[in-house]
Amino acid sequence: MTMSHLCLLGVATLTLTSASFAGSDTNADLQARLEAAETRISELSAATNVNWLNDARADEIRGLVHDVLADADTRASLQGSGATAGYNNGFTVGSADGNWSMTINGLLQTRWTSVDNETPVGNANNGSQWNFDNQRSWLHFSGTIAGDYSYDVRHNMATGNSNNGQWANGSLALGDWNLTMGTMKAATSREALIGDQNQLTLDRLAVMGNTASGAANRASYIVGQGAMLSYDSDNIGFDFQLFNNQDIAAAVPSVNNSGYTWNARVEYLVEGNWSQFDTFTSADGGAAGTLIGFSYMGNSDDDATPSAATNEDSNTWNLDVQMQFGGSNLYISYGSFSDSTTTGAADTDANRLNVMYGIYLDSDWELYGRYVDSDGSTANTLDGSVVSLGVNNYLSGQNAKWTTEVTWDDSQVGAATDVTTISTQLQFYF
């Protein structure tokens, strides 16, 4: 082999060796770049997936919001564009402008009573008895119609012997006056007008008047069928009511015989505001106030043919004062009843004094007492005294109240009696 050939062989060998080394470096660089590219691709892929998920969720949320808004629009249109609902002294629903509304109230009074009757031996009522009873249960609907008119409807569901009939009436405004027609309470006293749920004692007193069946079957207020004209100002309130002939003993409207009952009541607000006298009680820190009222009722049988046991005409008047002192309260009333007849039945006269006082022991407990003195002229009218002591536990104001009362009654009709009654009652009102 010549020298030239050896030189060429050496150069070739060096060239191949250099190429080999260069190829190794290039592969390593390409591998590194490939790995970097794969890493970046993975990062971009993950970001793309996240963005895709975010976009999908955004689409879902936009769809949900659209559905909710559409549903809200539908409900608003169904409610008359802005109907309101909630609780404000009752469950209420109405139009946004207040022209149409309904307030729903309800009352439940459930009671346990024990009676110890010390009538003479042999009397059917002699001895001790106890029972549970649902004393009062009713639903009440009231509200406005087309802004200028109102309605007041009560449905009585209870069976207790102190319950009174339901009523239904409508009213319209006549300037400063209001005209009401239908069945309604007779405004015979402040005690009659204050609601069942806002009484100080367990029960109102029975309506004054002659009755052969005694006090147990007497209603605590009268419901009449007729019309009422009423007026209210800052300090004066006035009601005039004209009813069908009122059966005083039964306290329900009688059949139409052209007989009639009329009743008028005037009230003077000496101090305070009208709304505070919707209840007897006056909690600690409440406003002081005084309200004076006078009622007069006349009843005529007109062309009816009264029986020998039924007096033809009667009249009743009552003067009362209600006072609140911000922690205690006082109510005093004095009334008189008289009637006359052309059938030979004895005329009846009766007078009655009623005094009630309550005082708060703390924010939840109230102690009260009542004294009643009746003076009747016949064996069929109450004559004697009634003393009651009780305590109210306001679990949640008047909405949930527990009352326990003891009464000593020496005013029963007929034979001399001495009746002790112990009662405890739960009241739920909404």
C-alpha cells in the first residue's frame, strides 16, 4: 500500500469517527427537544381541557339563570305584577298597590276545667266534675277589595258552651264615615269588642239580661244581622247599629217579624292611641292610655206575639273605662238591664259592676284579678258576687299563652250556690 493510500485511509477514518461523535450529540439534542415539546404539549392539553370544562360550566350556569328568570317572570305575571305575601298580625297576601288583600288569622283555645258545685243535696249539679274542652276555635279572613271596600268573615269551628256564632260583613267608606252590612258584633262594651285572643281573663262576662236557663248558656257577646254606621277621629269613635230583633236570652238573630234592635256606642280617647286598646294587657314599657266608652241598646219585639215567659221590650246601657299604665292595666264597667211586657210576665231589672286589674311580674308573667257584683230583681237574674284570680304566662306574646284561673262564684241563678272553678288553658293564635 502506498503512502498516498495510507493517507486517504487515515482521513476517511477520522471523518467517520467525527461524524459518529457529531451524530451522538445531535440525537441527544433532538431527544431533549422532543421531551420538552411533549411536556409543553401536555401542559397545553391540560389547559385546553380546563378551559373546555369552564366553558361548559358557564354554558350550564347561563342556562340555569335563564330558566330561573323565566320562571320568576311567569310567577310575577301570575301574581298580578308584584303581589306580596308574608306575616303581619296574620298571614297576608295582596297586590303591590294594596288595593286587594287578605289577612288570615286563627285561634285555638284548649282547656281543662274542674268544677266544685256546693248546691243543696239532691240538686243535679251538686258535686265535683272535670273535663277537657276546645273552648274556642275559629278562622278569620279580612282584607280589602278594589281599594275602597273591605270584608270581615269569621268561621267558628269550636263546640265549647262559651262560643259565639260566626259573622260575615262588608264595608265601604263614605267620607269620614263607614257603612257596614251583614252579621257583626254588637258594640255593647269594650270587653265585648276586644278579641278572644286579647282578653285578660279566660272568658268575658255573659251578656246582661233575663234568662231562665242561667248564666252557663249565655253568650259573652251578641252577634246581630243588620247594618252599622261608624265614625272615627283622633279622639272620638262612634258606632250606630240596627239589627233584626235580637233574642236577648239566646243572643242570636230571631226570625223576621218587623222587630228590631238598635245599639249605639261612643268612645272618647283621653290618652294614648286607638290600637293599644285592642288588648287589655299593658306590658312593661308600654304607653300609658285611657279610653272611656258608653253603649246603649234598645230591643223591640214590634208585632211579635210574646209568650208569658218572654218580655216584649228591653234596654241595656253600659259605661266603661279602660286604662293602661305600661306594666299594669285596669278596666271598670257598670251596666244596667231592664225590660217590660204586656203579657203579665214580671218585669226584670239588673245591674252589674265589673272590675279587672292585671300587673306584670316580669316580662312573661302577669297576675290578674276580677271582681263582679250583680244585683238582680228576680229569681231568673244573677244576684251576688264572682271573684277570679289568675296568671298569664306569655310564652310568645298573645300568640302562645298559658292561663290558669280560679273562680269563686256566688251569683248563680235560682237556688243558693257556691261554685269553685279551676281552669288551665293553652292558647295558640296566628
